[in-house]
Amino acid sequence: MSTATLPLPAAAPAQVTLPAPAAMPAPGELSTQAKLIAFATMCVGMFIALLDIQIVSASLRDIGGGLSAGADETVWVQTSYLIAEIIVIPLSGWLSRVMSTRWLFAASAAGFTIASLLCGIAWNIQSMIAFRALQGFLGGSMIPMVFTTAFVFFSGKQRVIAAATIGALSSLAPTLGPTVGGWITDNFSWHWLFFINLLPGIFITIAVPILVRIDKPNLSLLRGADYFGIAMMAIFLGCLEYTLEEGPRLDWFGDSTILLTAWLSGLAGLGFIWRSLVIENPIVDLRALKDRNFALGSAFSFMSGVGIFATIYLTPLFLGRVRGFSALDIGLAVFSTGIFQVMSIPVYAFFANRVDLRWLAMFGFACFAFSMWNFMPITHDWGAQQLLLPQALRGLGQQFAVAPIVTLTLGGLAPQKLKLASGLFNLMRNLGGAIGIAVCATLLNDRTNLHFERMAERLNSSNENMGQVLQSVGSNLAAAGMSAADSQAGALKQLWLLTYREAQTQTFSDVFLIIMLCFILVTITVPLMHKVAPPKAPSADAH
């Protein structure tokens, strides 16, 4: 049992008390203002690292055109970043012990900034893919270190507000990505998707070593490091991400490369798990999963990744495929999610200090489910106005689901486990997003074909409505100067496009239904977590 669990009478409900930050390496005699400035600076780094996952999603066509690359190559601009980031996130706990939090964060920010510059000046698609992978790998460590720092710097009500801020930023950044990226590309050029990182990156690189004083480097850890475990983890996560990203496009195991990467991922994953459980000082602490709150919280983090990333993937895809919206139009249509999430931050902060966090998390996941229910009646003419209510509920759900899960999951861990466990917690969210997107892409492909075939069965010579549509469209095309044969072919093509559009629309409704059912299941399992209470006394370094 975790050392953070208090012994209670058998009849009493289990309760976990937050560990006092004094047990962590002392952050020095910093004032509250200094801690807030340091924390805010690190949050900027986390925000830009997360923003860059989706900032290119609405601009891949422009990037491909600028680098003379096809769609199959351009998709790797996003995939390479995800693969690299998902590998480094669980390593961040061990790396921060080796280099210290401030120097790893500064090095990560510096590397991310340089890689962003290289992405902006990439000369072909191959160099762009390489630089994007470098950007993801060098910048990924900034994400989990913010979680650890929040639990070192703050306690009590301050910690709740810090967790709310992290939860908001970690779900808001991917949501704003397509909007920001579409606006930048339409008003400037795709190069500025990366140049925009330079100024904040330089600021973070300089500011963090000055402001953040948490721990000291321990280079001796390099001698006894589990390099075999690192290699197994990299192969496992890298091959898994490739399989999930490329599987829907390449017909999954019908493709020899996907089959190979799936096998490599499975075998390396088993080796990594075995190694992490038997070695004394593993790179990723899977033993933290013995703690009920951490195990459940990691599962909920996985599901929040599905909710955040899969819905961000689905909505722009619908607006692009069915409505034919431009990158900027898509960004403006989905922007309402971010607005409502920001508006809900003070509301969450008010209730977080007064209501059991488990009930707030349940409310958040229930809002997610209700949002998907409101997405289900989707039709081919939906735009920003029709999407407003479901996206408002999703923005509210993201804030109320993610923030309390951060505190419930990491707040009950023993301080010495926090660094390694926070990487695993963040990894689960990104894995949820990757798996969620892959499953959604597969469902969209398979269900669209199914709906199309069912509708096509009814489109035969005995269908009077179809005959009238063909006759009307054919007459219009003939009036425009087409020959009888061409007008008939054109009418059939229009009927095919109409049928395919409706098949796609029905499929999006199906996928939203499946996501809704998953969130209903999550909502009813949240009470299984232990309640987390604030410390009874302030920590030694509280100001």
C-alpha cells in the first residue's frame, strides 16, 4: 500500500492525504510570488509543446504544397512529432533526476526552440519530418515536469488551483491547435507555425534556470541506468504509435510493415513491462499502479485523451470532408470549445475547494458523454451554430474532468514516486489520444462503406424519388450545354456524391455514440477512487 494512505477503521471510507511538499527536495526559500512566476513560465513551455501536436493538422495541405510532397508523406509531419514525444514523456522522470528539473526543462525548451527554427526553414519533406521528430523529442519533457513542479511548489487550496490550471492548459492547447494553425497559415504562411515558438522558447530557456529551484543533478544515475529498459520502451512506444497512426490508412494487418511493427511493439512491450517490474530502479515506475487512485487515474487519463484528441480529430474532419470548410473556417467553428473551457476555470476553482473532487470529475465526464449525445443528431449542413452546444459541453467537460483527475491521481502518491509516475500518467493521456484517433479512423472507414452499401441497395430503378432526382439533375446539366450521355453520367455522379456524403454523416454519428458509451462507463467508475484531502498543516516552506 502507498505510504500516502492513512490507516482507517474498517467501517470508515478510505481517504488519502496529500503528501506535504516538504518531503520533496526543498524548492528553497521562494516567496509565493516567485513560485507563481516560475510555475507560469513552465506552463507556457507545456502549452506550446502540446499546441504543436495539433497546430499543423489544419495546414498539412499547405505544408505539402510548399514542400512538393504528397498526402502520404505530409501526414508524417504530425506522426513523427507524436512518435518522438510519446517516447520521451515517460523518460522525463528519470532524466529530471539525472539533470535536475530546471536544467532538463531549460534544455528541453532550448532544443524545442532550435528544432522549431529548423522546421520553419525545412527544404523538403524529408528534412521537415526529421526536424518535427526532433522537435517532439526535445520538447516532450516539458509536459510532465509541470505536473511534478505543481505538487512541489504548492499545497492545500493553491495546489487545487495549480491542478486546475494544468488541466485547463493540457486540454485547451490541443483544442486551440487547429484554430491557431489555420489562422496563421491563412494570414501569413505555414512557416510561421514554427517560427511562432521562437520568442517564448528563448524566454523559457533563460527564465527557468533562474526561477526554478527544486532539486540538484545526480549524474551518477547514468552509470546504473536501465538502458535495456529504455530501448525496449522506445521500440514498444515508437512501433505502437506508428501502427496506430498508419494502420487505418494501410488496411491494418493486410500491410506487411504494419504487421511487423505490431509484432515488434507487442514483444518489446512485454519485455519493457517485465524489466520494469523486476529491476530495482526502473526507468518508468509501473509499481505505482498498485496504488488504486493512480491505477484508476491513469485509466481516466487515457479516456480523457480519447475525449480530447479524438473529438478534435473528428470535428475538423467532418467540417472538411462533408462541409468543405477551409482551414480557417474549421478553426473558427471549433473555437467555441476553448472559449467555454476558459470560462469554466473560475467556476471549477470555486467548487474544487468546497466539493469532493470525485464528484467534480464525475460531472466532467458526464458532460463529455452529454456532449457526444448532442453530437449524434449531426446532419450534412451542421456548422458553427449547430456545433455550439455540444462543443460548449465538451469544453466544460474537459475542465471538470481533467483537473480533478490530476489531483486525485498524483496527490496521493509518495513524494519519491511522483517524478517517475507523472511521466506514466501523461503518457496514458497521449496513448489514449493515439488509440482513440486510430479507432475512430477505422470506424469512419468501415462504417462509411457499410452505410453507403445499405443506401445503394435502395437506389435502383424501382425508386421513384431517385428517378426524379436523376431526371432533374440531368435536365439542369443538359441546359448547361452537356450532351445527353454526359448529363446522364453527371447526374449519376451527383447521386453518388450525395449518397457518400450522407453515409459519412451517419458514420460520424455512430462514432460519437461509441465515445458517449465509453464516457458513461468512466463516469460511473469514478467513485471507486479514494477521496483526497488537503494536508492538515502547512508545509515547512509554505509562505
